[in-house]
Amino acid sequence: MDVQAKLMTAEDLWALPPSEGVRYELVKGALIEVVSGTGGLRGMLEARTARHLANFVEDNRLGCVTGASGAFILARNPDVVRIPDVAFISKARMPKPIPQKYLPLAPDLAVEIVSPSDSALEMRHRVQDYLNCGVRMVWIVYPELQTVDCYSPAGVQSLTVDDALEGGDVLPSFRLPLRTLFADLVE
């Protein structure tokens, strides 16, 4: 007898009781545990990245930036719910009013800060989910290496500490030197 596991929906995920130190995402209806609070360096990079993006976005009235508690329903049937460490949503795409629950769209930009417990395969799946569901740009930040991989539907670009993150057509004129991002955080 073939028994199929019941796929969860975004609404099922929302209804789960909170569990301290653990967050959950959905990948094609399957519940995935995501450990939160993975350390000082990662937390500081999340905050610094969010601050630089938010300052630029607010100064230019471009939309909204979310932090590590902003969750997005990227796809339905089966549901994909991801929680990027930082994300940008353009003003034109932001639902009004802003939902209390998960945002029902893919962000324009998703940023993930890699922690020691993240596998290369897991990060690759994450990037594929984002791009396949309409995210226009994904930045994967590697704290120990002081590098960032920038993904878009056109391909990937790997940046070193001598380079700068640029917003391309997602955030025109945005530029953040990686030396500034990593300054005084990584030796």
C-alpha cells in the first residue's frame, strides 16, 4: 500500500505553535526546520545588510525591506514558504494593506547569510527556489570568506572583498563595497 505524506500549506505552517530557537519553512509542502539565532557574526551581517538596503530604499522611496522574520509565500500547490535573512520588495509590488501573515509574493531581492550549519546543497536549493519563483536577484553572503555570490536569471557573479554589491535593475544606483559590509566584523 502506497501511503502519501500530507503536504502542508502556508496556513498550516502559520498555525503551528511557536518553538523557541526554531523557525520552519515549507519546501513543496514539506516542513523544513531552520535554526535561528546562529551567532553574533551572522546576526551583525544581517543587521548591517538590512540597514544599508533600508537606508537606500527609504531615501529613494523604492519600497520595503524585511529582516530575518519576514516570510514569503513563493508558490502554491504545493506551497513554498521561505524566510530570507533580508529581502527587498518594490513599492509597486507591495500588497496594500501589508498582510499580518506571510507576504504572498516573491521578493525582488533575497539575501541569505551562510552559517556554519548550512550545506552547499541546501544553499543551492534555496537559490533555485527563489529564482524559480520569481525573485529577480539573490545574494548569498559567506562571512568567513568575505565573499558574496550574486544570482539572477542571467547567471551568477562571485564577488570578493575588493568588489561591491550592486543593485542592477532591481535597485538601480545601489552600491555597497564589501569592505564596508565586512568592516571590523571579520579579520
